Amino acid sequence: MTLHTPTPGTISRRGAAHLLATAAFTAMMPVDSAAAQGGGQPSAPARRIDLHHHFLPDFYREALAKADLLKADGIPGTPAWSEAAMIAMMDDLGIDKAIISVSSPGVHFGDDAAARALARRVNEEGARLAAAHRGRIGFFASTPLPDVAGAVEEVTYALDHLGAAGVIFETNFHGVYLGDAQLAPVYAELDKRKAVLFIHPTSPDTSCGCAAGGQDLGLGYPAPLIEFIFDTTRSVTNMVLSGTFARYPNIRLLVPHAGAALPILAGRIDAIAGMLAQGARHAPPPAMHEALRRMHFDLAGMPVPHMLSTLLAVADHSRIHYGSDWPYTPVPACHALAAALEQTPLLSPQLRNAIMAGNAEALIGKTP
């Protein structure tokens, strides 16, 4: 892979951040020894369906700017995005279809009415893009949570009228984590429709009691570095231990980044939850290992080899899916990540092709 460096003196701060991210991703990617020695690379899968793919229309970027959130989660700036760039990226990566969604910080910046309006506009833009690129684009609908009534209305509209492929939740909504009982009306709507629920990490809420005195859990580092992984783990564990995941069995839960830390912590969670339940009058919550077998996972991020090997040990292999995380992951890094999946000996050719496309078709339907 060749990294094209801009002319000296022309690189922007955003460009520098992307170059650093690309270099870091590329340096950490395992290299197939035969390919590195000129022995050729494994053939790429015939098709790819991307379930972790973001979009940032101009009106959404303007809303972030108005709320002073262009540097949300400690990242130095939001990446560039355009409809044309999205299609060009898909063509470059060989992506047949992408299910697009709005990333952290979502659409609720403190005002319920504004969040309802922004969620509706985001979802209608997703539907427009899906219609303009029929068969290539789908979308996960945003909701104005923690505004529960507004979220129920938006779930109904997006799934029943706009044709959304599912719904996206952040891992917390201003401190409301995903096992919170107040979300029950929204889960009921999703369960009734057997909807796909894609979870995306956001910065942890430091007022939630997770850290004494509301201290910075990320220790001053950007949240995606470590806290995105921990907040996903925190929130999905909350869903399972609260019984939320069991109460809504028709929801098809899609967990990002190879399950975050859940696969490695499942045994610990089961053991301690079991000890805490001893002597209690209520039944213990469903085992985390059992819940993981029912969840879906995307492979955005850097899962090869360590996270992927752990995920394969606990997940249903028919529920693992490709994800690029573009544009927050730059195109060269997307290539490196895809190449790592194509080259890893952890995946048989049949499983690799299923992860790249077949499993997603079973989840969201076949691409026309």
C-alpha cells in the first residue's frame, strides 16, 4: 500500500490527524509473510457489505459546530465527507453496499425539540441517499434519545415509512445507559419489528458514578483510544445484567469493534454476577456467554489478530460482519484493515466470504 504524502506546507491539522491515524493503523497491521516476500496475496472476496459506515451531511456538521461539538470525544476535528466521496470510497474498497449511520455524539445536544428535528432530518437524508443509490446504500436511523417519546415516534417513522435498515443507539445518552428501564418503550417498538439495533460508542458520562468526582475516565486521551471500547463493554453488560437483552429477544443487537472487551471479560462477568446473585430471591441474569452467542458483531477497528481470535471463540460465526468505520478511518487504513482480514489464517475462505457479505445479507436482506 502506498501512502501519498501532501506537498510540504499544504497539510491541514485535520489532514495531519488522518495521516497519523493511517500510519498508526498500517504499522500495526499484521503482514502476510508470503505476500511481503512477493509470493502474492490471497484473492479478495468477491463482495463486501459494510455495516459500520458513517455519513456527515453538511447540515449535520453545521449542527455540531453550533453546539461546539466539532471536536467531540477529544478528536481534533470531524473528517471530510461528501456523497461523491462516499461512493468513490465504496468503489475503491469493493464495497457493494454500505449501511450508513451518524456517529458520536449523535443528534441530542441538550434540547429535545432540536434533537427531534435533527434526527428527522438525518433520517430523511439517509432515505434520500438510499433512494439515490438503490441497492448500494441503506441507513441505520438516529433517534433523539434520551427523549423517549420522541425516540418512539422516530423509530416508528424511520422503520415503517423511510425503510431504515435498523436503528443506531449510542452507548449512553447523557448518562442513560442501555439497560436503563426508562428505555423500555423504545425497546418494545424495536422488538415488535424484529429490528436491527446497532450500538455505537460515545464518550462515557462522567456524572454517572463510574468515576469518583466525575473525573476524566479517558485520562486526557481521545475517547476512541480506549474509552469507546470500555463504554461499549459497560453499556452492553448493563443491557445483559439488567435483563433488558433477555426481555426483548426479537431485537437483533449489533455490537461494534469485535465486541469491544466483552469476549475477554465474559467469564469474569458471569462468575461475579453469579456470586452476587447467590442468596437473592430473583433469578440470576442470563449468562454473558449465552448472550454473546445471540449478538451480532462488526469488525471495524483493528481486530486482527487478538480481538478476532477471542471473538471467534465466543460468537456465533454467522453473526460476524465486515465494517470499515469510514470516514473516521481514512481510506488507506480501511485498505490495510480489509487486507488484514483477507490475509489472516484465523478465517477460512468460506468464513471470510460470509463475514464480508453473506452474514450481512442474512441480517439486513439481500442486495438487489
